[in-house]
Amino acid sequence: MINSQKKLGWVSLMIIGLLGVAGCSSEEERPLESPVRFEGAIFGSFYQISIADPLTQGELSDIEEGFLEELQNVDKAMSTYRDDSELVAFNQAPVGEWQSLSPATVEVMAISQSVSEDSQGALDVTVGGLVNLWSFGPEAQPEEVPDDQTLEARLETVGSDALEFDTDDNQAQRTRDVFVDLSAVAKGYAADQVADYLAQRGFEHYLVNLGGDLVAQGYRDPEEETPWRIGIEVPEDGRQTAQLVLPLSDMTVATSGDYRNYFEQDGQRFSHTIDPRTGRPITHGLASVSVFDDSNARADAWSTALMVAGEQEGMAIAQAHDLDVLMLVRDGEQWKSLASPGFASTFGDTLVDELTIEVVQATPDTPTEE
């Protein structure tokens, strides 16, 4: 499956106050209590699909079959854990030869490349070889720190210039023997696809949650116009604790964090988040980054890039590209919440003040887009 452990749980987002299906009935036309929630396993994690539009018992199986097909299509195309996936075949194809790919895979490559350029290389989908080397990928190596010589040799091959793609003809090629890993974007893309499917079915009020990547449309309670509510987690004694609870409507959010998937050696903790510019796990104090956007694929890509960049560089990049970003930063034994001006503009000063979020304003030294 897609390497969801890279981000998926880890800072995840909790759904606040959702209700399940109101019992079973043999009467297919019997209306169900809203919102109706579907849940199960996907991408090495979970899915929760909540629909607040009117539904009957007889509609459930057809709806679930439809969105599961969307999820499975992404898994078959972009998983690095399936021998039969399109991406695995691409990584095994001869270097320097163009390969035909699905439009979805090429689109995810294009999103990744755009964010890679805008983040000054903090996101790089050719980092898969380094992820594997640090024991976080499908190679399933023992959890150990690689020696410097091996690390430098693998790092020399990494670089976005090693991947070329053609969105018009839906093809791509590797110019060096790199391992392309689309995990930083594929899950968000899958969330968008499920949301598109629900919209095509005529639904107006739903929440798609793929292991913490969320797409919220409409309201949890359409009559009362009550928004969906999500909780941004922090780690406290191994428990999932909501640090901040936010309303969400007609928006997506993806969160990347560093404290669920890691290993320890000789008393040192090694995060699963690898900086493709150094080839090593990140070591800064940024605990999580949440990016709010109208595209979950783009939010997914940006959350990884900013997590790699760290608090100061990441916030400067967010300001330069007018991103809606919320960061949780370690402050001794406590946590501080930082937000970009875009986040404050989207959610409003009242909520920002209520949640004691510090808005980091741009400085004269902050880079801006040309």
C-alpha cells in the first residue's frame, strides 16, 4: 500500500463528535440518522467518510463501492508496497526510457514538482531511495543508521531533475536510477478523488478523512449550518489529544508530523521525515504542520515540504506563497501554536485569539514571489 506511515498517523486529525449509522434495517427506504459514517482500512491506515445529506439504508452499499473504487485506483497506480502497482513498474523500468502512465500518476508528479520548486527542494519525490535506506520504506531494512559512505552515495542520485514527465501524453522517465515515492501527495490526491465522486453523486455535505487528510464540504448539520469540526493533535503520554479544535467547511487540510513513525538507536531518536537536501532525518523542534487549501493533494505536498523546512524557513515559504498554515512547535515541555497571515485571514482574528495562536507576520527579510 501507499506508504501512509510517512505521514498518515502521525500527527493525525481527529473528527469531533461524529455520529454513526443509526442502526440496521431490512427496509431499504428507511432514512438513516445524519451524518452517516463509513469506515475501514486503506493505505496502511484508515478511512472515514461521513455524509450529512439524507440517505437510506438501501443506498449504502452502492456509495461505498463507488468511493472504494476511487481509493483502490490510486493504490494500484501509486503504491510502493504493491508489486503490481504502476509506480513500482515505473521504478523498475530502464533509465532514460519514456513510460506510459495513468493521467492520475502524471498529475501527482506535476503537483509534486511544482511544490518542490516553490519549496526550494524541501519536497522531492525522488527521495524514496533515502527513505528506504533509513528503514522507513518498502525495502524493510533493519532499523539502523546508515554509514556515511552509503548515505552519500544514495544522496548523490537524489534530485528532482532525475524525473521528467509529459502531462500532454501522460508519460514519464527517470534520467537516473532513482526511486520515485509519491506518498507525500498520493493520499491527498485520493481524498480529492473521493470528494469528487461524492460531488458527482449529488452530495453537498460530507467529510472525507483518509488517515488524517481531510476534505470538508458543506455542513455537519445542514439545517443549523454547523460546520465540521477537527482537532489538531499533540502527543501526550502516547495518547491522542486535541490541542486545537477548528471549524472546517468547503476546505481541505493535510497535516504532517514527526513523532509517530521513528526509531531509536543508541539513545537517539530518528524521525521518519527525511530532508532530501541532506539525506538525513529532520532534527528541528517543529512537531507538526497543517496546511489548509482547496486541493488536498496540494495541501499534502506542502505539509511535507514545510515539515522538512522547519519552523523559520517553513513559515517564510508559507508567507511567500500565501499559504494557510498552522504549526505546532515544541517549547520545552509545552507547545506553541504559530500561524501564517493567510491562516488568520481565512479563520478570522476571533478564533485565532480564542485559541491563543500566534500569527507570524512577514518581515523585510521574508522572501516573496516574483
